[in-house]
Amino acid sequence: MAAKSRVPVSRMIRMPQPATKVSLTGIKPTGEPHLGNLIGAIRPALKLAEEYDSIYFIADYHALTSERDPAAFRHYTRAVAAAWMAAGLDPDRTIFYRQSDVPEIFELTWIMSCVTGKGLMNRAHAYKAARDRNVEAGEEPDFGINMGLYNYPVLMAVDILMMESDVVPVGRDQLQHVEYAADIAGSFNHLYGSSYRFTIPEAIIPEADTAHTVPGIDGRKMSKSYDNTLPLFLPENQLKKLVRRIPTDSTPVEEPKDPDSSTVFQILEHFATPEVIADTRKRLEAGGVGWGELKNQLFEVLNAELAPLRERYTELMEPGSDLDKYLAEGAAKARERAGRVLRSVRGAIGIDG
């Protein structure tokens, strides 16, 4: 039975404390990076490097629960790594690695599985949601559910614990994963704590998660699952075409318009300067500005912001680019850290050598 080590939510929802502590960010490679990722995940997580010893990893083995195309799996893994580096991740200041390059993680996953209660896994949100969908569809509750999905929280817990993480930035819908890591660490510490004790991690919610989300081109939250994203690294002409496709109402050019009901304006708010946003709002409310003009303005703002990122991303995606060197160096650093933890754990459970 898991030890009662869960961190209260009131403590979890806090912003970072002073340095020396370790933050860990995992990035699941399940699609092309988009504007919502940049605003909601990439920039807030990179900011943690200013206050923490920050570690970032590509959670490629996590993606195996749903991704079955090897070519797509390989591409998304590389694309996500390149995207974060293009957006400002500095591999000289942090540890940056692929999960699959650190085999120690998977040995520790088995060890921690052996101290994790099945009842805890039964309550995992993703597993329960999959079962509920099956029941609603008239299927057997566990129809189509693989053990990777079921055991997912244990692997995620190990990702966190292996790097001795103090804090993990997550969205509100991911809080349970950090709670589970705390519970699983508590179970191990209860059994073997006289020899080795895991750090009990806490979750932090980046400020961007508490603000309004970036809307997709259909007005809903920008998400790959809705197929409504604005990919980060589209060529300039394709970006312009996609922006032009964002739906608007039929209000005539000369009529006043409500900026807050406009998807185009809501996206602009995330990228334009406060002065530009205030001026655009004023002009829309006064009338005389058409939606086409607003879309052109959004494209210009986005393209100015994304052009240098696009150039760097394209360089990194080339075979044999610096990306390979950086990931190899990051893997060596991560394995050194993971090896030390695993040796301590092996000794604690009675496996010598």
C-alpha cells in the first residue's frame, strides 16, 4: 500500500523558490510543435532555468502508447527536440536528453513497479478515461488498452525520481502524475528508506496555465486532438494561407467589432506588444477595420516572431546537425546522474554490484 506522501494541492500550485533545487520537464513527441506549445509549455518551462538547475528530456518511450508509425515516431522525436532548442533551450546550461538514451530509467521502472499498488494505477486518470469510453461504446472496459497506458504513471514517476527532481512544471490536468510520483517515492522510502531515500517531488503550475489558453483556428483551445493548430515552423507562404483561413463573422468593414469574440485578435494578444494590442483593439471597436486587415496584421506579427526560430529549426533538423551532438552530450550527463541513483537503489533493495 502506498505511503501517504502526497503533497497538498495548495503547496503544489506555487511558483518557483530560490535556486539549487532541480526542475524536470518532460516533452512527449506526439505531433508537430505549434503556437500553443510555445506559449503554454516551452517558454514557461525554459524560464525555470533562470531559477533552478533545470533538466529537460524528450519522453519518446511515453509516445509508444499511441504512436505506431516508426517514421513518424522518429520524426516527431527529432522535431520536438529541435523545436525546444530553436525556442531557446541552451544545452550548455541544462541537461537535455532523450528518454530512450538512458536505459537506467527502465530498470528502475521495474523496481518501482514492485512497490506500487495496483489500486493506485486503477485510479489513474488516463486509464479511467479509456475504460469509461469503452463502457459508453458498449465494449469491454479494457478493450484496446495496452499495458503501456496502464503502467504509464510508473514510468513517469521514474522519470521524475531518477533525476532527483524537486519540482515538475505541469498543467492542472497533469497534477496527478506528480502526486503519483510522490506516492511511489513514499512507498519506496517506507520500505528501504534506511538505505536510500528518494526526493519527494512537488508540482508547479506555470503562469501561462492559469491564463486564458491560445485558441486554435476554429476558436477552441489549440490542440493536435482538434486538428486546429498553427504549426510553429510552417514556411512563410503556408503560414499566411493558414492565418487567412481563420473563420470570422460577416460584420462589414465599416462597422464596430468586438475584439474579444475574434479568434484572430485573441491569437494576436499572445504575440504583439501591449501598445499594438491596445491600438488594434481601439481601431476594431471604432469600426473601419476589416477582418482581412486584422489577419494580415496577425501574419506579419507571427512571421516576425517565428522567422528566426524557423531558420534555426530547419538547421537542426538536418541529418548530422548539432542536435545529434547536443543530445549525445545530454545523454552522457543524464546517465551519469541516473547511474548514481540506480546504484544506490540496487544497494538498498539488496542487489550488489
